[in-house]
Amino acid sequence: MKEAFDRKEAVSMRENIPSLRIAAEDWSPAHVLQWAFQTFGDSVALSSAFGAEGMVLIDIASRVQESFRIFTLDTEFLFPETYNLIDQVEQRYGITIERVFPLLSPEEQEHALGPALWRRDPDQCCNIRKVEPLRRKLGELQAWITSIRRDQTAARAGAGKIEWDDKFGLVKINPLVDWSSKEVWQYIREHDIPYNALHDRSYPSIGCTHCTRAVRPGESPRAGRWAGYSKTECGLHVIEPATEAQG
Ligand code: SF4
């Protein structure tokens, strides 16, 4: 596997992103992943919360390369069904998932900031339990791979398959960005891929127990996330203002 490339290479990679972004638009997810693994070796990792798209990406990655790095942000507030799925993924694909924890345990957070922070200030809670741990993990990497799709939220609509992530300062790779939800589920059924049992109970998008509910008929797939708040993103995929390369 290729060693992590040096700083000079990273700068030249950043300069090449606009042309790579255009070229990659026609690449299949497998092609994008192959390019990512060959280019970055151990310095690229797949980030997954094990949603339907994440499961598809893990399956495709396992066909491209036997072993690859994958991490998950364990907020310690995930559903039992999600923890079960993590165990299943490790067994089925023979991989070890790197679990990234917040610096504060749930008890320490409550002690420092009071009870149920997610209700009073979900942005601060997400910063502590998701954004800071992600920033810490990405500090080890030259590139990260996500399973976002353009039609999931307005913030994701302009995402490229390969882009520069100004927020975290590395290459961001989104192989499934032009897939529809229908294509994702078709792939899951065709390849008999395990998925989170909550999807069959009207949870199309799954995060922490405190901030995820089932959606009602006619609601948007992400209506069950931070219901009652204008918040639609945890801050991991939000485009910074004046961030042209990323958007
Ligand atoms: S999704 Fe909710 S519980 Fe999870 S980190 Fe964000 S605010 Fe906290």
C-alpha cells in the first residue's frame, strides 16, 4: 500500500482538484474508490455512519480492495440497531472499524454543560460529539471518503465526486454523490447487503437516539433528524461561505 504522500504532494493535489473534479464526474463509484486507494494508500479512510448509502459504499470498497481504512464517529448515543450493524459489517467484510469517541463521555458532558444538551443546544452537542472527533481523525489523513448524495440536503447539492474540503483541509471524496435513493436500495437488494433494521421502521436517516425519530407518510427522508429544529446537518458536510472548491 502507498505511504502517505508529503506536504508538497498535498499542495499540488489541491491545485489539481478542479480538473480532477470534472474528470471524475463520469467515473463509477468503483473507479473513484480505486483512484482514492491508489493515490492515498493508508492516508485515506472511509467515514461511515452505516446508513443505506454507507453500506453500499463499504460493499463496493470491499470489491475494489480487500482491506481499507474505515472509521465511525461513535457519539455514544447511537441506536442498538446501529451498534449491531457495526458488528455485522466487521464480520462480513473482515475489517476493523476505527471508532472515534468524543473527548467527553456522556456523563462528563452532562456534568460540564448540564443535562440534555442536545435539546438546548444541538449545535454545541454535535460539535462536541461529532465535529471535534471528526476534525481529530481527519488530522491523520490526506483524504476522506463519504457516502453523501447530492439530493439529500441543500448543503450537499453542489458536492463533487472529488473536491477540496476547506473546512477540514484535505481532499474529500464522494463516490455516490450522483446516485438516487432508489439506486442505493436497488444495489442493497441485488447484493443482499445488511442494513440498519430501523430503515424498515420508517427511519430513512439515522443518527443519535436523542435526535432521530421515525418519519411520517409524506415527510422528507431527513424530517426525522433534529425534528423541531431548523438544523438539518451535524456540521460535517456544511459548505463554508466562500468555499468555491468544495461547493
Ligand atoms: S445528533 Fe443530537 S445527540 Fe447526537 S451529537 Fe448531535 S445534538 Fe448530540
